Amino acid sequence: VIIHDGDLKRLTGQDGFVWQRTAAELAALRVGGTADHVPTLQEMLHLVNGRVPLVVELKGTPGYDEGLVASVGKMLKRYKGKAAIMSFDHWLVRDFPKDAPGIPGGLTAYGKDVGLIEAHFAMLAHDIAFTSYAAGDLPNPFVSFVREKLKMPVITWTVHDQPAVDLTFRYADQMTFEGFEPDLVKVA
């Protein structure tokens, strides 16, 4: 399903977690007090219908996400447009090459401390094609290395204002944004 949080409370007002419900049960839930429901990935792919490229972030739950990468990979293989997958979850990223072959995979990441940076570097062994990094954690050695040495695209998340836009285009290639119209911002 397409939903940001693993916990249902903020977006649907319901108690519990996504992994505790079936797709049909989630579809019956309303989002943000609107008439909108939690859509399945297949519904979203049908709605978009190849008109724009998609980046789908996979969020796992240890012990409850077996087959997630393979299922999403199969759906995206049939999608009429371009698509990529990404995840914070290293165990899912490790499955990208075998369970979603041909779908570009990326690492969603954050942090500047040595332990996190080392863990991100370890993910380079798993054939990632891009990274999506927290805008507020730029610059850092991992992003500099993948962008400058590996020529790998870097997307920032989540950009809310002009200072974050400026930071993005100084250290990255593109942004995930919220709360403003990006074509109205002035890129430095």
C-alpha cells in the first residue's frame, strides 16, 4: 500500500500498524479525515499510468516484510513508465539486485556520525544506483564520495525552504520537497 507511516494513527486516526492489516482493511481507512483511502501500489501505478517516473520508497518491518521487494519489483516491471525503488532498510536494499532486477535501487539515508556513514558505505556493495539523503545532513563524506567519485545521483529529503534548496543544489542533484512550489524558488 502507499502510506508514509508504519503506524496508522497520524494519517488515518486508527490504532495499530500497517503490517497488522490487509490491503482491503487499509483501503477501508480514510486518510486525514478526507474521502481518500489508503491506495494499493497497483492502484497508484494504474492512476499514474506511466505519465511520470516514480521513485517508490519501501519501508520494512523486520519479521513482517518477507517478499516485499520481490512483490514491488514485479509490479514495477509491468509499469508502463520509468520507476526506481529506495529504502532506509539495509536488509531490503540488499534484496534489490536479486528480487527486483532491472529496477534501479537507491539508499535512503541520513546522518553525519562515523557509524552511520560507515554503514552507508557498506551499502555500496549492493549495486545501488542513487542515494536519497537528509538535506540537513549535508555535506558529508558519503554523499561527496558517491556524487564526485562514483558519479551517482544524490536526491535530498525533505526540502521545505530556500536555504534547503540552496544546500541541495550545492551538494546534491535533486530534491524531495514539501510545502512550496519548486518552480517558484530561486536556485542559487
